[in-house]
Amino acid sequence: MSELFDDDPRDTTPRSTSRRSRALVITAVVVIVAFFGLTTFSALYTDRLWFTAAGYGSVFSTLFWTRTGLFLGFGALMAVIVAVNIVLAYRFRPLFRPSSPEQTNLDRYRDAVTPIRTWLVIGIVVVLGIFAGTSGAGQWRTWMLWRNSQEFGTTDAYFKRDIGFYVFDLPWLHFMVDFTMAALVVGLIAAGVTHYLYGGVRLQASRDRLSGAAQVQLSVLLGFFVLAKAGDYYLDRFDLVNQGGRLITGITYTDENAVLPAKGILMGIALICAVLFFLNVWRRTWTLPSVGLALLALSAILLGMIWPGIVQQFQVKPSEADREAKYIAANIAATREAYDLESIDSEAYTSNSTANADAAGTLSAESASVPLVDPQLVRQTFEQNQQGRAYYSVADVLDVDRYEIDGIDRALVLGVRELDQSGLNAGDQNWSNLHTVYTHGNGVIAAYANQRGSDDNSPGTDIQWAEGNQTNPDGSRQDALSQATGDYESRIYFGEDSPDYSVVGKQSEGSASVELSLAGPNQDEDQTTTYDGEGGVDIGSTFRQLLYAVKFGEPNFLLSGRVHENSQVLYNRTPRERVEKVAPWLTIDDDVYPAVVDGKVVWIVDGYTTTDRYASAERESFETMTQDSLQNTTGLATLPTDEINYMRNAVKATVDAYDGTVTLYEWDEEDPILKAWMGAFPDTVVAKSEISDELMEHLRYPEDLFKVQRYQYARYHITDETAWYQGDDRWEVPEDPNSQGDLQPPYRLFVDETVGAEGATTSQETWSLTSTFVPFGRSNLASFVSVNSDATSPDYGKITVRELTDQNTKGPGLIANEFSNDDNVREALLPFQSGQSPPLFGNLLTLPVQDGLIYVEPVYAVRAGSTSSYPILRFVLVSYGDEVGIGATMTAALADALNVDPETVTDPTVPEPDPGNPGDPEPTQTINQQIRDLLAQAEAAFADADQALTDGDPVTYAEKVQEARQLISDAVALANTRPGGATGSTGGDTASGATDGATDGATEGAAQ
């Protein structure tokens, strides 16, 4: 019957079917390989095009060749080790194998392997080489830091080695030792399997289980492995300075007196074991190597685990404070150095605030710049008032910056009007609209942070716009920011909410523009424009269009008429993404903020160098240290974990919002890690001296660095090791009263600071980043901390801590509770709390004033049941001298707290008016406003003098010139009465500058 199922030799169909199946399989394999090959090539080639277009082609080349070299080097090393061991094992296989059931069972495998043994070996070494190469390529950061290592100039407390050894050298040495051990283990397994397959290892034999060749080869491999383990024990000694523990990061008493000696003993035992394995090449006995290996394992348990536990339990615990004192001291010193906490100025501060009417004028002046416009709550307000179209939006949390407007430094809350394609009608969301029409945002929206108008005097009850696309009720334009900075390029192609990619460019000069722009305040219809910057990648050729069609999975790159020979594609468009790509070694601050600089909108990005290997410094999670109620994402991307113990603001980067140009400026010129990366990527970081004056005015102290420093300083403000151990003066960042479970974020505002050298100090308002501390587990205030955030100041980065001498001073949580329980506040907020839309409480700000602390919190309300409603500032809450006030404005709230008439809350430094002096200012004006009025009158007097000279009236000319000069003298004298002299809080010599301008104008007029 079996013949019925045999193949007929005359039947050729099966052979044809076999050929067809083989052809289909080969075709499928070729197609799959071609697909993955094209995808990989597309990603790599387009990446190269992007780096070249961005001006950082050298970064791509360096990364590509470094990773390729590491991949090939370590892949080849692993492949050679495995291949050599397999070949040697096969080459020295026994020629005769005793007959046994074991060998009989292996015959079938030998018969199957022998015909394909060459291809099998090649396949094994290729696969293992790929894994090893991938591992090596992943160490490009470690390799480049090792190759470009620098010295910190500081040594650790125990091994007396430069910190650079732990940061740059030790990680690479560890990888090399670990890779060597892994390669030896894989080679040992490969050799053992080959020997077993060909009879060199006979597991079931009663004696002579290993052939001579197998014993030699395995002994040598084991000897090298144990030798590498000895090297590993040696390097492990240095890791103790970065070892995290229950008490501190770094060496402790147990480490120095138990673990460290144990590592030395284990290293010695490993060396002896290695010698025994090498001797086994000639002795041909496994007794001594086995005993040595057992001794090593037993010692690792006894000395590495049990003995340290005994020392910790019976020597350290009974008197831990004394035993660990010197180690805590080393940890304190290293931590303060690593986080740059050593230069913090701490001063005693007493809050003697008393609510009385006499303080009204002073408090009004000192609190005039308090920011009441909450950057987190007014997003909808900005959008409803200024977005213009549904497809424009601003960031979830707006930014705070300062600009000199009319000679005065003003804090502004601002956001970029970016494109939000989700606002488009669903029917309009086609490829052409999304990627060629709606391509960019338009302009900047800004509001005065202190809710005062452009004159910085009369407070409003709604947002006062400094820059917008509408007109004010009086018909004037909302362009104070534009007037202060000059006209700027308003098109925003690169921003935090930009589309994934856009195709831009006109086919010819005569072609119509298709990109939509927002209409101006005096235009009825939206305008069209065409991008003509250099930030895109040219895709004029069919080849490039094919590659980008593959990259984005979009055939329209090849089919659409909107893609032509003059087209560019814009992608990787967020500022964070662009900086991370050109500087992949940086950690990026979470807060990327815009500024109008040199006629364009730029995004300013703070970049950090970080490590987790600064010897003995306290290591902590970056996310834990920076998390608060405003934090969106962690910027950490350059370490295996998010733990760090060293941080520097090494780079200030800018990204042009129009053409995407990325510029990296060296900021911390002493940072060794930055120097190492600048050696690895030469000519990518621009010198600090290249920063323009206008850009410098908008650089500020970064938030994430300040958060990390305040987190560590909460405990490491204590420098005595005994007090640190006891923890009796430990602080913590308070919880945000409006966001349970989250820390209170730092806030930017003007703080009255003492500046200048000793003996010549003055007091002036400084643009600062501020926060508070409360005692650990308590709610009263421990201290107020601020850092000078003005990059133009010689005191930039100076951190000042005001420690409260009164332990009963209320903290933010207690103040918020007082606000909630105050009868007047509850009565005012009752109509809102009973509705469907409860009031929104803004930032609870703490501000030191002349004789104490003042707390300010804005309260917003939203109309319920309306999709077009937005938060409106309805009330301001103030706490001063244990009194709570509420009002529609800061002035009204302060007057309520002090129980005075709001009309009497004026600046006490304003002189009384003199009816006989025409230049005498109004008593309700601030000093800066008086100066401006005097200078304006001087300008008018000079103009009258010029006219008199033209009319041939020299007597009137002389009188007007004398009048103008007197007005200027009065302005200068008044400016000198301000805190800080003529400069005052304006950040510039306003009075003298205006004097020069007025004088020059008069001189020029006289010459004519």
C-alpha cells in the first residue's frame, strides 16, 4: 500500500511547486529586508539632512561615527572571543570517542551540525556581536566623557582622588570590566557546549570527564574571568563614595571598617583563584581551583554581607551619631559643593509687621510690583481676549518676564500665540490644510503682572494688556511691549505647540502665498504669507520627497502639488526638542520661555550638566526635587535613572521662533563636565561673551536648578554634623495651599535687596526667584529665600535666605487658612462659592517689606454655564500684621487690612506740591511718574525755546532754556531720593539718560 503514496518519478509538478514556494519565500525575505532597509536608511539620511540644515552637521557626524565605532568594536570583540573559543574547541576535539550511550545520543546532533557548522558559527557570532555592539554603542556618553575627561580640582575625602576620576573614568572602567566578564562567560559557554558536542566533555563518564584540550581551554577562560572579577572588586572600592544608604550617600563607618577591607580580601582571594586556574593548565586537577572558588564564594557571603551587618548592628547602632560624625561632615561638605550651596548668604530676619495707618504709604510703594496675574489661571483669559481665532492658543502655564517700559522695569505675564490645529473644524482637517496652510502662530500676548496700567500707577480691576491684537477702550493700540522693544518678527513657526511638520515655500515668485496669518487690529481679513527662513530641510528632489514620504508615512510628499522644487519641510519644532537633538548631553529645564530680543521672538532654554557620581554628595531623584503644582514633565534624559548629585546651569540656549536657529551659549565657564562635552563636540557651544546685551536682559536664574537647590538646602543649611544627625532644625518646602499633595512652586517678583560691596551697599528692587521654607512637619514660616535672577547684575545667582527669628510667624498654609476663615473674605466670596463655579485662588505670595512680611493672594471667578467664560480677577487678599484685607485691587485690599481710606494710600516719598512751582508734581504720583512728568515738561520747554529762536526772540529763548534746565535739575534731584539713587528700581539711569537726551535735543535745535 505504501507504493500508492510514493512520488511518481515522472511527475514533475512537485518540483515546480517547490521552486515556486522557494521563489515566494525569497521574494518575501527580499521585500521585508528592503522595507526595513529603506525605513532605516530614510530615518538616518533625513536625520543627517536635519542636522545639516540646523547648522549642526558635525554633531550628527560625531554621534554617528562614535556609535558606529563602538558598535563595530565591541561587536567584533565579542564575535572574535566566541568564534575563537568555538574553533579551538572544535579544532582540539578528541579524535576517538569511547562508545557510550551518551556519545551515541550525541551522534545525531553531530551529524546534523557538521554539514552547516561554518554557517552555524557565523550566525552565532553575528547575533552575539549585534547584542554586544548595541550594548557598546549605548555607552557613547560614557566613552566620550572618558576620552575628554577633565579635572574638578577637588578631591574626595577618602581616596584623595580628583572628583573627575569618579565622574569620567570610573564609569568607563566599570563597563570595560563588566564587558570583559560577560564576553568570557559567553566564550566559556560556547567552548563548553562545543567540547561536549564533540566528546571533549563527558558528563556521564566515571573518570577523565574532560579531555586535555578541554581542561586547558576552560581553565584559561575561568582564570581570566576570576582575574576580571578581582579587577571588579578593586573598582567596587571606589563606588562606596557614591553608594546610597539609609543615612547618607557615601562612605559610612561600616563601609570604611568592614566593607572596604572585605573588598580588599576578596580581591586577593580572586587573584589566588586566578593563579590556581592558570596552574590547572599543567596540573590537570580541579581540586585546588574548586576549593579556591568555593572559598571566594563563601568569603563573599561572610565578608561582603554578614560581617558588615554585624558591625552595623553592634558597633554603629548603639552610638551612631558619634560613629558617623566624620562621614556626615564629609557628606555635608560634598553636597554643598555639588549643588553650589556654599555661597548662600543667610541672615536673621524679624517680622515686626504691625497693621497701622502710618504704614500705608510705605507698603503701597513696596508692594506696587506684586504680581497679581496668575500665570496658571489666566490662560483662558488670554485666549478669549487675544487669540483671534479658535485655532490659536497659548501655553497651559504662561511665563513671567520683565521689560523696561517707559523707563521702568515691569514684570509681564506673557505667552506666544501659537497654532492649535485641534481648534480647526473637523471637516477642515485635511492634509493640505494641516501641513501647508495652518503652519504657524502669530505674535506675543502680554499683560502687566501687577494689574496696573502702562503708567504703573492707576490699578485696574481687570487685566491690563501690554501687548495684544486688539484695541483699548480709548482706541489706543495694545503695543507697549512693541514700543519698548521695537517691531519684531511676529510669525511663530517654532514653538511649544507647533505642528509635527509643515511643508512651506512658494513654487515661484509669482505664485500666491497659501500660509494663513492672523489679521492685525486694523485689518478685517486674515493675511497669507510664505515662510522664507533657513530652518527647514529642502525637499525639492524626488529622492528626498520619497525619503520623507517614508519617514512620515505620507504619500502626499510625492503626490501633492503643494510639494515642489522650492519646498521645505519644518519638523522637530519644539524648542526643547531642537536643543535636545543638537546637544543630547544636556538636561533641559522644564520652563522654556519666550522673549522679544533684537527684533525677533526667541525661546530661551536652560541646559544643565548633571551626574550621579560626585563623590559623597547626596543623591536624590530629580523628579522628586523639582515636582510642584506647576511642574509638567521632568527634563532629565541623560542618565540611566533620574537620580543626580551634581547640577550646573552650564548652557543658555536660544531657539529663534521664526527660523528655528539654535544657539548654545557657554554660561558656566568653570564646569568640568561642560568642558568635557565641548571637547567632544567642538565648535557647537558659543562663548559667553557672544551674548548680546538685549538677550542678557532676559536671561534669568532657571527654575529647576533653584528647586533642586532649595530641596537640598532645606536639610543642608545645617553645617554641624551633630545637629544634622539630630534633624532638629530641618526645613522643607511648604505644600501649595491650593494643590493638596504638591509643593508650592517658586515665584518671580521684585524683591528689595541689599546690593554692592561692603561699606557701599544700597537697597533696590531686584528681579528675583523666590520661595519659602517651613520647619519639617510644621506650618509656621522658617525662612524666605530668594535668588538674584537678573543676569545683567554682578550679583546674579546670589541666593539670600532670611531666617525668621520668631518661630510663630505664619507660613503659607496658615495664612491660607486665615483667609478662608476671615468674616469679610467669606462674605465677599459667598456669592461665588454658592454657585456652580467656585472662586479660583491664585498664587499665595510671600513678600518681605520694610518691617515684616506681607502675604498676597489673587482670587479669580469664572461665570458658570458658559463656554466662552474666562477667569476674571475679582478680589485681592492681603495679610499684614495679623490683619486680613480684601479688595478689588491691591491698593483697596491693603487699605482694608490697615483700616484706612484707599485714597490715602500713596507713596510717602512724594513731596508736597508747591503751587508756585509749575513743575511740582501731583502728590498721588510715584517718584518715577514725577520724574517722567518733569522731563516731559523740560522737553516742552526746549521745544518752545527752539521755536522762540526760530521766531527771532532771544529773550524768550533764554527764559525757556533756563526753565527746562531747572526742570531737569529737579528730576535728577528727585531721582537721587529713590532707594538706590538715580537708578532706583528701573534697572537703568533713567533720569540722567533722559537729561542727556533732552539736552542734546535742545543743542541740536539751537544749532539749527
